[in-house]
Amino acid sequence: MSVRLGGQEVLSRIDLAVRPGEVVSLIGPNGAGKTTLIRVLLGLLPPAEGSVRRRAGLVVGYLPQRVAVDAVLPLTVRRLLSLTRPVPEREAARALEEAGAAYLMDRSVHALSGGEMQRVLLARALLRDPGLLVLDEPIQNVDVTGQLEMYGIISRIREGRGCGILMVTHDLHVVMASTDRVVCLNRHVCCHGRPEDVSAHPEYLALFGP
């Protein structure tokens, strides 16, 4: 699959698959095309060549890097989870519990830390009962302790639900224990495979160093 924007090829010859129950981490430098690839996978941007094939009936849950919330809008976590459709309280509570955020149900979204907001957005993605979770920088603005906790939550979701997970990240060393495969992207797939193999690959080392 290839993608062009403004007449320029921004992704070339991409071949990527995520299987049920598998965690795949997508890494690459800024400008590598990670967000563009996510937009294509979500159906928000058409490929110039090739196609995206989805299992029939596949539901995709998406955790974006950030969500813009009007600062003057009084919005609780409970209300945020119900913005697009009514969500029964038990269902919302279960999703928050699974995302490690049960205590946040009645908190104002404006009072959340970066890590708490990411957990709430993860819970919102889980409400769709997805067969594939797409997580765009799930540890952005999260401290080291929170990062490890988030990766633990993601691992438990994979084990409990058996869904595939595609995770965009910037730090392979932090995510190594939580991922099955790594795809290193720099407008094309530089290298891919098990984390320990990718971290020793010459193209990975050229981009990120040892």
C-alpha cells in the first residue's frame, strides 16, 4: 500500500497485518508517516495504491493522541463516555474498571492528568467492544510509573478480550516486554519482527541509535 498527499508519496509499499490477540507496535521518527498510516487504517484517508482489508464485521476502537475539549464546557467523564451514544452506567463502569480508571466516573475531564485522560479515552474505545484496538501514543504525557501501568493494562485487555492491538509508540525499549512484533516505519517499513531483533537491526540503529 502507498499513500500520496499533495502529489507527494508519504508512505511507500507498506505491508502490515495485525492478528487477533497480537500486539504490534509501530515506531518511527517524527514525520515517518505513523499518523498518516493510522488514518488510512481507520478509513479516514484512501491509499493511492493497494488496499486495506478488514475481517468482515470487524469493529475498531481508537485511542487518539489527544481530544480537544472546550475549557468552558462542563463535562464529566460519565458524560464524555456517552457523547456519541447513550451508554448504560454498568457498561461505562466496566470499561473504566478495565482501563484502570473506575474512580474517575464523576470527575471533570478538565481536572484529569495526562495519564488519567489516556485511561478514560481507552475506556471509551473499549465501549465499542473492538476486535482491533488502535492506540496512538497511549503513554503521551504520562510519567514512567504511569507508562508501565498503562502497558500492564493493555496487556490485560489483550489477554481478556483476545483483540488485536496496534500501538504507536516512540520508545521501543519501554514497550519491548508488552509487544509481540515491532514495525519500524520511516515512510516505508525499514524493518520488522520481534522487539529484540528490531532493536539490533542496522536501520533501527541508524534512526534511533543503540
